[in-house]
Amino acid sequence: MSVLSKIAKERGIRYFLVSFSDLRGVQRAKLVPAASIDRIAREGAGFAGFATWLDMTPADSDMLAMADPASVIQLPWKPEVAWVAGDLVMDGKPVEQSPRRVLLRQVQRAAELGYTVRTGVECEFFVLSPDGSAIGDPSDQQSKPCYDQLALMRRYELITQICDGMLGLGWDPYQNDHEDANGQFEMNWTYSDALITADRHAFFKYMVKTLAESHGLRATFMPKPFSNLSGNGCHVHISLWDSTRNENLFRDRDGELGLSRTAYEFMAGLLQHADALSAITNPTVNSFKRINGAPTLSGATWSPNTISYSGNNRTHMIRIPDVDRFELRLADGAANPYLLQAAVIAAGLDGLRQHRDPGRRLDNNMYTDPLPPGQVRQLPTNLLDALRALRNDEGFSAALGAPFVEAYTKLKEQEWHQHHAHISAWERQATLDC
């Protein structure tokens, strides 16, 4: 009897969703009856790789998802079903470009150095009308709706259903709020090891979308659904721990802002590779309308446009909010949960290995008092530039793995060319009479 079979018997599970995320972040799954889970646990759930975004062909062998028992999450709204993350193999070998595999390699690299990377994510999302064309709450119209109590409580049933689910799963959620844009919400749960956070992040997106549909609504993590409103960020709080002593290596009461030299070196890795990093943290054409957007209805985008760090200042790419961690504010809601964590670890470990220096902390308001380009590096302004940076950043690309980088950039460049082939209404309006 497999571990999954025992879990099914103990928890009354009838079916397992053996799931994986492809390179575009689409979650794929097979629904496996518990009566067959022993065989699937042993042999894997079969998929045709070409049918997903993994840069495969119809000539490739069957791709098998090997369920990881440590990742089992019982659906709070349908407890007879359990979600379980699958690790992809083909012809007996790991599929090197699969996102969870990319993260597992980075987790292992950190472990070999005696480190555990722990992270928490802040996943912002919009609740929209069923067709996605408008905010789901017609009364949510304030120019500064952040923390609006009335708007929050009008979504009480949905938000508490999601939060109750996280409580039951033991994620330790601790606050929920209406965010800066109309129809936008954020729900926070406690940080954990990077792989656990990635699995929970993937499941959270599935749970939010599913439960929104059950309420006759549509949830989206799209980076910038509306031009006049703030976009969906996915801020990452990062800390590095000694695996043996379970000690936070970022904390130093005598260090600048309470952070250690180790923290600043890790941070410097993120700053050093920010151009390439943005190809993963901001993975869509739409992503760059958030990080390089004009001021919104509320007065600010809440997203960075420079490669810089600061103290408790939300206008920079990295913020230091406390003495035991820092926050990467670059990523958005489209980021693949596994690739996001993998990229953070790869860049941070490079910073440690090279003993990089993050340079001078900047405490200006980057929205109202920006520095000239000669004094601070600018983030890429579009997806194509970010992908080129990823290809050209040899050290960062090598750390992530050549099979992954080749497959990822190939698929993402196809997205760019599809976008570039599209003629928009704005283009016609602006150039028809030229």
C-alpha cells in the first residue's frame, strides 16, 4: 500500500488530482480514483507533453507525473478530492524544463551549502464579472479603495470561504484585505520553505479561481487587467536559514537596518540579475504595463521601475520592512509559483557565492523624486528585452539550467511575436492618417 493510499483511507479521499504547472503556469492534472492510486504512485500519471506548454513534440515519449505525497492538499470545498503535485519524468529521467524540477534543483543547491530558503508570497487578485470585462462589485468605485471596509465585507462570503480553507489546511492565514484597486484583494498566510510555499501558491490560485466561479464571479491574477487601476503584484518575502541550527542568517542586530552581510549579499544577487530575473517574475507582455505603468486612479502603481533597494519604502524593487527578511516587489500575479521561487534562490545564491555588494541604499520616493538613469538602472520595458537579458546572463541561466532556459525563452518569444502580430485599436487610431 502506497503512502497516498494510506492518506486516502485515513482522510476519506475518493479521488486525487495529480497536478503539475507547465511553463506558462497552466495547471494540468489527471483525476485518479483512490482505488488506482497505488499503481499511479508507482508508475506515474501519463500525459502527452506536446499537449502542454513544455516545448515538446508529438514524437516525444509519454510524460509521467510522479505524485509527491508530501504535497497532498485536501480540497476544503470538496474534501473527497485531494490535490497532489507531480514531478515530471520521461524515459526514466526528470523533465529538466518542468517548473517544479527547476525549483527542486535550486532547493538542493541551497541544501548542499547548508541553507534553507524560506519565503512568503502576497498574491493580489481581482474579483470580476463572470465574463471578466468589469469589476464584480458595481459599488466598488472609490478612487482610493484600499482597505475599504464596506467593499471588503461585500465579498465576505467568498473571502472567508477561502480563508477558512487555508485555516483548515494549517497554512496559518493571518489577514485579508481589499487592495489598492477597485475589485482587488489580497490574502496572507505564513511563510514556509520555498517548495512548500510554491505548492501552496499554485493551489491558492486554483482555489481562488474555483471558489470565485462558485459565487458566479471570476478571479484573475493578471498583472494589469485595467489601464487606470493598480496591477496584481506577487511580492516575495525572503529569508535564509542555517539548516542545521534552524537560525535565520539574515538577522543581525548590529547590521544596517538589522540585516546581516549575508542578507545584503543575497539581495545583491537579485539586484545583479534583475534584468534576467524579470523574464521570470514578470512573464507576460501585460506584465510590463504594471511595472512601467503610468500613475493609476489611486495615484500610484505600487510597482517598481528601477533596480534599487530601500528601507521601508514601497517605491523600490526591494524593500526592507523588518530585521529578519526583505521583500522583492518585482513579481506579478502571472509568475509561475515554482519558477518564481527558483529564480529568487538562483540569483540569491549567486550573490552569496560572489560576495556581491548591493551598493548604496536609496531612500527617495521613486515615483515623485526619481533619479536619472545614470544613477540607477532601469528595469526592462518589455518582455522581449527581459527574455534577451535572460539568454545573455550566462551565470544566471546556467544556474537555472540550459534545457529550461531554452524551452522557456522559446515559448515566451513565441508569445511576444503573437502579440507583435496583433494590430490594436490604438494603433489604428494613432497611425491610420499618417
